Amino acid sequence: MKKRQYGEVKNVIAATLGCHYDIKQVILVDEDISIDSPGPIEWAVATRIQANIDLVVINRVLGSKLDPSGKNLGLISKIGLDAATYPDMQELFMSVKCRAKSNWI
């Protein structure tokens, strides 16, 4: 996703988590992150998230009846991670990514 303004990604995360009871977690990343394998996604989470700002937790919502963590009531917590950068910070993250690749590849 291309983040255009503050708060936008949190709306997308909330909408995604709310669209079906089986969806329990979502990670939103920039367009430069490949979603075809877990490595790039984990890298984005490790380098682009500050938990006090970018973590969305929705508590006590209806979950799947097959989810044992919901106990008898079927209420669960859902999480969303905003691993998308702001437009004014995109160059910083690209330069870090290039440096990391040149050091380890």
C-alpha cells in the first residue's frame, strides 16, 4: 500500500480485520516489499514498526468458533501491523535497504 497520510493505514487495517471473523491478523507493507515470501515482510516489520505507534489491537470481537483462544464466548483479539512508511521517509528506508543488501549479499 502507498501511504498518503497519517491514519489512513489504520483505517485499512480496521476494515480488513472487521470484514470477516476468521481474519485475526494483518500486516500492511509498502509497494516495495514483496509479499511472495515471508522474508521481506519480516524485514519490513523489523525495520519499519514502532509498536507504540504502528500496532493496532482490537479486543473482544467475534472470532471463529474454531479458534480455541476465544474460549466459550468466541470473543478474541485481533492485531494489525502498519509496516508502511510515510512518503517523506521513503528515501531513508530505501537507502537502508540498499546498504543492507550491499553488506550481506
